[in-house]
Amino acid sequence: GENVEQHPSTLSVQEGDSAVIKCTYSDSASNYFPWYKQELGKRPQLIIDIRSNVGEKKDQRIAVTLNKTAKHFSLHITETQPEDSAVYFCAPPSGGYQKVTFGTGTKLQVIP
Amino acid sequence: DAGITQSPRYKITETGRQVTLMCHQTWSHSYMFWYRQDLGHGLRLIYYSAAADITDKGEVPDGYVVSRSKTENFPLTLESATRSQTSVYFCASSEISTGHKGGTEAFFGQGTRLTVV
């Protein structure tokens, strides 16, 4: 996506460990910052999102943190499980308020 | 059925042929999007639409045409298919675009796997 950086591009962790994926953006027009998960052969689906009036949001083992000053937000997965293996995409504001563009994706592999 | 559906799910076509991929949503979402997904390239925006009769180019629009005469439908046409357009195509819709203040979730169709031979 335009001016969207997502790191790392691949990530391998042992089952039970934590994983962190970071998304950096340049356009600060929006207040909505979502993360999507795409399992192999499936469609992307929203797993968590955050709005700029809060700094952190948690949903069981996943959390998202937002730093609007530094223009990045991160996905945190704790106690990883094999079913967390997937590609994760961020979709921050970028290149115009009507578009929805995605980061380049992070392939997470959880090793049993 | 409620939701967003794409057709066909799989399509093989020959170079130079015109092919149309269909996308239909039942939520009356204002925004609709077309993406292509190639191995190692993530999701790239082809075209998007903010409402009926309003469409605009995304990152990779060349070789594609869209229309949106009705809110619920957003077909994507490859005017003269090329091998480089072999890809998985996803349609998506959202009530409010992510870029807006108060943006909302984008819902994806199941995808169309297109092979151009």
C-alpha cells in the first residue's frame, strides 16, 4: 500500500511464544486502524481494530497498540498456537480517505 | 444469502479475451473495492467505489474496467486478458472507508482464482 510499511515480512515462533507485527504509515487523516488475518486459501478477515482515541485494545490473546505520534500500530499475539499461522495485514490510512489499502503482509508460522 | 459473494470462483480464459468478474453485496455498503493478490505481493487495490456511479483508480488499474450502476454490484472487467493478470481477485465492501474518521471493517468475498493461458 501507499506509504505503508509492515515488518517483519515473515516470522517464525515456537508455540506458546509471543509474536509482534508492526505497521508504519504516513497519512494521519483517519482514526481507524485494523488488522486482518488471512489463512491459507481463505479470504482476509478482521481480527482486531483500534481507534485513535485509545492507545491499546485487547481481545483474549491478541492486542493492538497505537502510537499516533510515531505513526505506527502493532499487533501482539501471546501464547501463540498453530492455528495462528496465517498472513496478517494492516490497513492504516493511506493515500486518501476513500481508499482501503493494505500493508505488504506478514507470514506468521507457529511451530508446534 | 446475506453477505458478499463473488462469481465465478474459478475461471480459465485465453489471452486476449474479455472476462468479467462479478461481486454482489447485500448490506447496501457504500464502499466497494477490488484487489488482486499475487504470491509475494499482498493485496493490491485495483479500483474502488464510494457509491453508485462513483469509481476511482487504485494502485494497479491498467487493463481493468469497473462499473457501479447499482449499490450492491461492482463488476470488474478485464478488457483483453493477459497472462500477467493471472491472480486471485478479491472484492470487498465496507460501510465507511478505513480512511474516514469513523472507518469500519472491510468484508471480503471468497475470491476468484483467474488463470489466463
